[in-house]
Amino acid sequence: MHVIYNNSKVAYREAGQGDCLVLLHGFCEDSTMWANFVSLLSKKYFILTIDLSGFGKSDLLKAHSIEAMSEAVYAVVKNSGVDSCVLTGHSMGGYVALSFAEKYPEMLSGLGLFHSHPFRDSDEKTKNRLKTIRFIERHGIAPFAGQFVRNLFAKPFVKKNKPFIEDLIHTTSVHHSDAVVAASYAMINRENKEHVLTNLSCPALFIIGKLDNSISMDYSLRQLSLPKISSVHIFEDVAHMAMFEKPVETLEIIADFMEFCSYTVNSEMMKMD
């Protein structure tokens, strides 16, 4: 399925019925990463998974930014007839989710940050992204994919799951270089969104890995006190990919968060009555 946003195709998938959960993938990923979550969660919920700009089956947006990606997400959500959802984003998808939350807070019953945060890149992170851009512009994404994917996981996981890692490297290597470069610039240029979490009226979910090489523990921990209501889960032996490193545990966390958000919404409605 797809919608047209700003003359570009935005691909997405729908599954199930019930309260809506929107899942956004991260950098150099696509919506298929959520396949196992969708197959189980769609038994109780309506699940939307979206290919962000240039990834999966979505076109690369002509005016590319985190904000533009969040508007594309809004176009999908409205096209699906959804008025309220729990929006959860992994890594870059979390940046998109925060931008969506800033613009459309009334549409959220919950906000989940899966190995993500609201802060701007550090100077060091910006330098690393620029190095990635230069490398990919010269050599393409395939030579970049191997090291990139392995660095997302805890080393013991990589050693025990070599076939899975190789499959993921192959999947990463076939993304379009233009999309990867555009996404890198979008993350460099994004604005600080601390105020979004501070002003958030719905519950927030944080899933954090202590071994995460992509997001510092300082950034991960600094955000936890910002929302009024939050659910925090820190995995000792997980890096940046808890949905694969701890699939059973993270699936249960998401399911529990959906129940919590539904309870919170219903409680607020009872107060209004």
C-alpha cells in the first residue's frame, strides 16, 4: 500500500484491528524489520509499519528532512483513518516520531523511543556522519554495510548469530546510496526536541541498551526525567537492536505499553465525564 505525499510515494503496511500502533524503522532499515512484532501484535492491535523516505518501497522525498519524514508519516496515518495512535520509532525513527509528536500531539496516546533520544548530535557524532557520507559517495553502501551492521549489536550476539547478521548486511547493502546520504544529512540538521518530551501529555516509553555504540548512555539517561509519565527499560547486555537481541522481552514491553496507554486514555476520559 502507499500514499502520495509531496509528489512522492510513501509505502506502508497495515495489519490487524484495534488500537493503533505505528512502528517506524531506523537508519539503513525498512519496515520489514518489524515483521515478527507485526505477526504477534496484530492479533490484538491495528499495526501500521511505514517505509521512511528512500528506504524500502518509499520514494526519496525531494525536500528531505526529519520534519518532512514526519509529515509523510502523518499522511499515512490519516489515510488509514487513524485519529489516535501509539507511535514508536527505532533510532532515526525515534527522531521522526518526536517531530510528529511536536506537530500532532493530539493524535498520540503514547510515544515510544526505541534506542533513540531528543537531542541534537554531538560534534563527534556529526563528524562521524560526515565521514559516512563521504565514504558512501565514493564507494557506495555495500562496503559500508558490514561494519555498520555489526556495530549495531553486542559482540556476543554477532558471534552467536552469524547467518542472521550476514542476511542483515545483505539487506542493508541494497539500500540506495542517495537515501542513506539524505538520511545522514537529515539527522545532522535536526533540531533539539527536549521540549517535546517535557510537554508530552501521553506516556513515553524508553528502551535502552547499555552496550549501545550508536547512542551514548549520557543521552539515553538525560531524557528519562523529561516526560511526566514514562516507562523505562534498560538492558544490560544489549546494544542498539533490542528488537532482535531481546525479541521476547521487547515484544512484551511493547504489548504492556499499549495496555498502559489504553488504560491512561480511558482514565482521562472518565475524569472528563
